[in-house]
Amino acid sequence: MLEEITEPLLGWYEENKRDLPWRRKPEPYHVWVSEIMLQQTRVEAVKEYYRRFLEALPEIADLAACEEERLLKLWEGLGYYNRVKNMQKAARILVAEYGGNMPADYEKILELPGIGSYTAGAVSSIAFGIRKPAVDGNVLRVLSRITEWGEDIGKQSTKKKAEQILQEMMPGDRPGAFNQSLMELGAVVCVPNGAPKCEQCPVGKFCLAREHGTTSQYPKKTSLKKRRIEEKTVLLIQNGQEFAIHRRPDTGLLAGLYELPNVDGFLTEEEVLESVKEMNLMPLYIKKVEDAKHIFSHVEWHMQAYFVRIAATGEKKTGDWTFVDKTESKGTYPIPSAFSAYKKYMEENA
């Protein structure tokens, strides 16, 4: 049954595929960048990041040589910063061992830092025409519904089985188009949220879930572990035209990025003022601003924040804090989107 979907699926894809910048020029580097960016991020949001990234770093050698803070600034807003750090590690290997080019070899691509079977399959098939599957959540959802496959798609063993199935049925002449057609079908027709658009599906007549009215029951997936909640108090400390920022450690969550000063737990106004005084700073004005929340994969930050104006000091550093001009914070220092709710106060008040 699955073998019968290939031709109608490919025909539908050629007629209906979205015009995406990385599809116009599917060079290995471009495919690689787009696939890493598209993980956990909507297509429309990725377009501008993709354009900006390739304008700044047009070749793999440019990525390898890029200074880390600039690299993280280019990635700012996409989150999951370890992904771009691994990209740079891989780029340096590619420069050292392959002359700055991606090898046309699935196994060698798979060996690179930060690249798993999905990304290796996507780059191999789309850029080089290598007959390898690229199985992501969209593909697993499509397969689960067509075949009423009851296995847990959250398990690595299920993904491996899907890769084996697709490897056997993949056409030898258009592996990249085949992989993209499955991804496209899952992204725009056999959608994850809400009812699938079965009336638009080019392979609907082969779908068991559609035939039996069970599309809402597939795919099967074990509930994710509940995220840990962390409460934080964020401080917007203004010193003349500057604001305090702090560089996070080189390991752990948001490693090496800059953040607004913050402490664990919810502090009262009095406790905030005392904390600022302990840094040998003189608070002149304090105002509580809105609460915010940011969700990571395994933890949620629940944040409250205070805007504090201090008596002007010529010191650029106080403890672990560094005072920077708002233009520097916007253009030079990578501040993660976890603090996006509060960046506006830096721009409004500086």
C-alpha cells in the first residue's frame, strides 16, 4: 500500500510545494542551515534568519571562522544555541578534512557534530541525490495515519523502523523530492494541530485512518514528562544610558549568552533594593513591570521583573554585571529570547 503513494505524492509535491528560499538553491550548506533552523521553529519565522545568516556567513569556511559572540547574535531568537555551536564545530571539521565542503557521503555527514539521521538524510537526499530517508515528526505522523501504525513515535525504535520502511520504498531517481513531499504533506495537509485536511490529500484513498475515521487517534505518543518550574526575579538596572547585563557560564542552559541580571525566586521590592545596594550601587527609582514566562524543553521560567534606575556610576563592571549602551546590547551582545519581554524597557528608557 505504501509503495502506491509514491507517484501521486511526488506529483502533488511538484504542483503544490511552497516557494521556500532553501529550495531555490539546494546546495549542501544551504540545506544544512535550513534544516537546523527549522527544528522547533515555524517556516515563516525561519526565512529572515536564514537570509541574514547566509548573508553574514555565505560559506562553510565563514561559519568555521566566525567569532562566537557574533555567531550567537546571528542565531538570537531561534533558541537552542547548542545547535549553532555544533554547526560551527562541524564546519571546522569540514574545513580541516574536506576543504570546506560537505562530503557527498551519508555516513560521513552523520559523523559530524550535531547531525543525526534526519539531518544527514535531508542533506544527502536533497543536495546530493543520495537514497536515504529523512524522518521527522511530520513524516512519522503521515506514516502513522496512512497505515494506522500504533507504535509510539516518541521512541527511537519507531523512528528506526520508519527509516527502514522508507528506505525500501524510496525512488532511486528523486530521493530528495520524495523526502520533501512527505515533510510537506505533514506540514500543510496532514497537520499536527487540529483536524487534517483530508479532502486535500493526494494519497487520501490509501489512508486507513481516513477510511476508518481514526485520524485523531494517530500518531500514538507517550505523554512528555512534565516540565520543571523555576521562579526568577529579573532586574532591569539602568545606569545613565546603560543597562546591566551578565554573561552566563560556558556550560549548561543558554551557555555563553548574555542575560539580564536575575536571581532565583520571587523577591519583594525591598529585597531587590537591598540586592542592588549590596553591589555598591545607589537605587533612585524602582518600578515593578509585567510578569513573563519562557518555556524550554524541560523547564519553564516564570519571571517577575523590576526596573531600577541607579545613581550614575562611571564603573563599567560591578561584580558579575557589565553596563552596556542599549545600541551595544541590541547589536553586539546575544541576549536570548527568554528575556524578550523585557528588552523593550532597555530601548524605551535608554
